[in-house]
Amino acid sequence: MGSQRFDDTAVWKKAHGWVLSIYKLSEGFPKHELFGLTSQLRRAAVSVRANFAEGFRRQGKADKARFYNIAQGSLEECRYYLILARDLHYAETESHMQMLDEVARMLSGYTCSLLSSSR
């Protein structure tokens, strides 16, 4: 956790790559979903990175952890949207789910490390 900026962290970099892949995936959704599923999925995906970035600069552990927890919640929201996209036959989402799981594990580890540190 020695990074000076949020975008230097492995968690944020992994999440950024995942969000870019979500944007690419959702480009193929039907046009009638532009203001529905496409928008919701993209918004929730961006929220993961944004909340991590905001939490990164917070001073107290509890405040940082709260933003990281919000990021985890956004990941779970994305999980549902990916399930929905799959079930509506808009896209194959398995690889995106695997990436989501990896981001979730990394974020969880980062949060646990924060909470167990002495600073």
C-alpha cells in the first residue's frame, strides 16, 4: 500500500482495464438499451474506480474502508447487470465475470491490508 496516487495501485489498474472491457462489451448491446442496461452497467463500473480513487485520499481508515466498500457494492451491481446481459442474450459475459471476481479479490485484499495496518 505504498502508492502515492490511486492510479499507481494494482487494484485501480486492474479495475480500469475491466471498465474499459465493459465499455467495449456494452457497445454491442441493442440500441434500445442505451439509456437502460448499457447506461446502468457503465455507471456502476465507473463507480468502482471512482470510489476507490475517492477513498484513497481519505484520511481515516474507517472513511477509506467505507469508500472501498461502496466500490465492492458497485462490483456486485455490475455482477447482476452482466447476468442480465447474458440471460437476455446480449453478450457472453463469462470473461467479464472472471475479471470482476479478480478485481473484487484485489479490492478486498487491499481493504483488509488497510484495516490491519498500524497506520
